[in-house]
Amino acid sequence: MAGRIEDYALIGDMQTAALVCRDGTVDWLCLPRFDSHAIFAGLLGTEEHGFWRLGPAREDGAKPPSADRRRYRGDSLILESEWDTPRGTVRVTDFMPPRDGAPQVIRIVEGISGRVPMRSELRMRFSYGRVTPWVHKVDGRTVAVAGPDSVWLDTPADTFGENLTTYSDFTVAPGDRIAFTISWQPSHHEPPGLPDPESSLDATADFWREWVEQCTYHGPYREAVVRSLITLKALTYAPTGGIVAAPTTSLPEDIGGSRNWDYRYTWLRDAAITLSSLLRTGYREEARAWREWLLRAVAGDPENLQIMYGIAGERELGEAELDWLPGYENSGPVRVGNGAAGQLQLDVYGEVTEALHLAHMTGLTRNDYATGLQLKLIEYLEKHWDEPDEGIWEVRGPRRHFVHSKVMAWVAVDRTIKLIESGDAEGPLERLRELRDEIHRDVCDRGYDKERNTFTQSYGSQELDASLLLIPQMGFLPPDDKRVIGTIEAIQRELSTEDGFVLRYPTKGEDAGVDGLEGDEGAFLACSFWLADDLAMIGRVDEARQLFERLLSLRNDLGLLAEEWDPRLQRQVGNFPQAFSHVPLIDTALRLTASGAYVG
């Protein structure tokens, strides 16, 4: 059985990623890209669907022991796990070197004290656990082949096959270092070159040290901010600049339920807010790469803008269910692809325009096509902003006039007006100013409940929505506006858990709610950070800091966050690690630092 979501560590090479459990098991790995088929899918099934366990030997039938300690080596994505056993102490170092050739997972076993018997159990199952490869030896190397894929295992340790699994039993003493490397290669190509694990380790450490040195944030929450930045970098697909929302699919928002989605794609919204956090902390190269990705993905067709694309800009992301996988803790179905790609979400225009605006304001070199794209997006919004849509939460029920979507349409127009006023673009300034005023009036007239003094989820609705917390952050209304304060207080009353964390919107349990889905979900971590931001903006700084630090306490021992927190089960839920959780963590840390809210 897979571990709890927070039991996992992330390693990656900026093209794909693996999840490593506390017991030394790699339960999730897609090769060669984030969105490729998994060769280890035990996370969503059983050991029969693929895994790689490396740790102290155990008696047959005994549960694999969890590491006594684990950490990332400094500010890097190099994982170090240590076990204290009756026979001594051993360390396993796991990492994926930034790619220069074949993608690799490298695991180095190091003896610390005593003599510790170790075992490697490698069960490769291609196509999300459905296909058993042909495993054989070639020139002393072990290779697993199925269809277009081959995975090569290199190690100085002796290996043997049994029950369709490759094993290695060995003992380490102090100073011993024994490496295991798997490398992916198209099966019709020549074998990948022999790995050099120690040199790769040094190069990987150098890469992360040099990257982190660019960070301009040196405030009191630096540890949390840097770990979040490293996570966001790890979710960036280096060849194109696309940023995945998470490296996993179908980790449930409701344990045992059906709210399970594939997040291994680039949502314009998620990528845009990720870009803003990177820009605010000194990472302009990532911003430039993402802008280039955006221009390629949208191409000459801005009127058909999708809310998400593949990591290389692919448009076809058809959704399917993998019925041979039972799902994480029997939370089915397991889905690949995402049908929400065809939805209309008008807020995306605002997020993209805001990201382009921030890039421009922070001195990113002007790109004429990016400017032209922004103007084209506004032309579309002029004609369609007053239509209903599926909104930020990708509801699968009827379209509605979501207030957040209208607010972000206003943001798109406002930032474009600023671009024209700066002299860096030409456009119908007066017409856009009239449009901005029209959208503002429409939201305030139709999306605001005067009796309750709160904005609502959609026009004519009584429901609340945590996305309304972004109204002051986007500059739609000032923080001291009574309607803003009323909305914040209403969300605290009606959408907050006992711990003060925030739900996205009301769900209906067994009945389908506004999102068209059955079941409930946990507190949405991004929304909880948004509340902390808003509290700071309206002067309730101590309350904001306390909420922020409670949110930091939800991170796992390695500083990672999933999408949501289940207050009933007291555990993380949803895809992991989640960019949409780590981005607002960074933003709130910056705001609280600027406000002087930190108390040592």
C-alpha cells in the first residue's frame, strides 16, 4: 500500500519527477516526461503496478522500515535518507541529475556505521503498470524493454531476477558507496552511456547551489520560500519553459472519492502565477522561457485560447480512465488527460495579462509579439467578457457568471490600459477605459449582496467562493473598502474550518453541487494563503502571521505541500507537490515580510 501523501519526497530533473517514500520506495515515475506513461505506478495501485525499493533488508513479510531521518542536502533536490538499524546506520542519496542525455534516477547507498545488509527490489511495469517488460542482460547491464521504451539498470552490485522483479542483496560498511542507476532510452536506440554517479552528484549539487544563489529574498521565511522556489523550478519543463501544475495524476481531493484529476499539464493560470512569484524573487530567465512557451502555444490563434496545454504546447489532452488501477487508497477512477482543457474560463485572460504586465514592469526585454498577443486577447474579451463560463475551479456543472472571472476580465483590461499608457503599445485607450468601467459596474451591481455585505460566487447566487479573496490583491477594490472587508469576514465565517483554513466553496456531499461533482474536499491551501494575504492588507497583521505559520506547519518534513488539507483526517490530499500551493506561500511570505509581521 502506498504511503500517505506527505510521506513522499520529490526528486526531479526539470523534465520529469519521481516520488520517494519514507521507506525508500519510488512509487511514481513517468519517463521521459512529466506526462509520459509511468514505469512505477504503485502510488495509484499496488506493488504489482511498479516500484523500486532500496533500504535495509527485512524479514520476509515484514513491513519495510521508514527512514529515521531524511532531508534535502542544503538548498537542493538531492534527497538523503538515513536508517538506524541494529547492525548499524546507512544512508541512501536519491537524485535525478539535470538532463544531459538519457533521463536517470541515481541512488547511492553509503555505509555510516556497522555492517548493514541492504536490498534493492526493482519491479518495472510500463504503461501505468499494465505492461510487463522483457528483462534481460546486455553486456553485463540489465535492461527492461517493452514497445518503444527501454530502461537500463547499472550497478556494481550483483543482481538476480525472481517473480518478475530484479533484486540485489549486499552489505555496506563504513565508507562503502554503492550506486544504482536507471536510465531511460527509446528501445530502438543504442544503449545509453554508462553513468558516472559520483560526478553526476557533484554536478547536481552545483546546479542547485548556483540556481538558489539567484534568489533575492532574504527575509525571515527564507527556508520556506527557497524550498517552494526549488519545487517550482522542479515543476518546470526545461526544454520548453512550460510549468506543470503537479507531477502526479489522480491523487484524490477526497480520500475514497472520485475528485481525481491529471495535473501534469501547463495551466495558463497556474503557470502565470508561478511566473509572478519567480519574477518577484529574482528569476527572470524562467519568466522569459515561459513567455516564449506561451507565444508558441497560443500561436496565431488567440481567440481559441485554451486554459491548459501540454508541456510542449500540445492542445489535445483527451481524458481517459485507467480501469486496471484501483487508485490511491481505492480512490477511483484514475484519470489521464484532462477534459477541462476545452472549458471556457474567462479569468485566464486576466492571469496571463497580469503575468505579461509584471514581466514588463520588472524589466524583461520587450517582445513585440507578446504585446500583440495581449492586445488580441483583449479584443476577444471585449466580445465575450459578459458570457457565463466554467470559472477558476473548472466546474463540470452548468456555466455561470462567476464573479472572479469578471474581476479577472477587468484585470486584463486594466493592465492593457497601463501598457498603452506607458507608450509601449498602441490601442483604443478611451474604449478600453469605458470597458473597464463597465465591467467594474457590472460586478459591483450584480455580484454583490448588499444585505450580507459580501460579494458572491456568481451573479444571483447566495454561495461564497474563496476566489473572491483576490479582489483586493488584484486592485479591483482597495483593501479598506467595506465590501472587501465584508467579503473577507463572510468567507471566514462560512468557508473556514475549525483550524481557520479555507474551503474553495460549499460542496454538497453525496449530492452534486455547483461543480457538478459528488463528494466533499479538504481545505484548499492556496485559498488559505490568500486569506492570510487579505488579513495583512486590511491591517490584521498578527492574525495573518498566525494563519500563515499554521499553514507552514502543514508542510511535510521536507517542506512540501499538496493541493489541499483534509481537516477531518488531518492529512494532505490532492496532487503533490502542488505549484498552486507553493506559489501563494511565497507571495504571502513576501507580503508579511514587507509588513514587518514576523516575530522571531
